[in-house]
Amino acid sequence: SVKVVLVGKYFSSLFGFLRADKPELCISVVLDEPHEGTYGGDTAGPIFKNIAERAVQHLSIPPDIAPAEGPMATSPRVGRAQTASRTNAN
């Protein structure tokens, strides 16, 4: 995510791709002067999630891991340490 400040104006963004093991789709969410917060993960993250969930269903993109096995099964928010441990486990 990116936070850019230009003369008192805020832009925040989030870029991501899915599937993690075999990317098939890249999504970019850019907000011009977000109302609440300024960091991309906080402002654009929920929008990215909504787009990604709908795109996965529409394009029939299979998950890269079984839903019950993923870090989101036990944690509402994935941090860097959890993501790194998942990557190292493969």
C-alpha cells in the first residue's frame, strides 16, 4: 500500500494479485482524499477485499490453499509474520 501527500491532499492505494502461488489477476484500488484514514491497507483494503472476493467467484479462480488451513481461519487480520511463516511452510 502507498500513502502520498501533495500539498495537504491524500491519496492512498493498494495493489494486489491473486492467487498467491499462481497469479491470475492484479487489482489496484486508488483513493483520492479518503474520508477515514490515510493508509492504503486501512482505506483501500476493504474495497480490495470486496473486489477480489467477487472476481474469484466470477472467474472461478480456485484458492491456493484450503480455506480451513489458511491463516485467516484463526486470525481476523494477517500480519507480516503470519504471511512469512505461511510462505516458508511451502
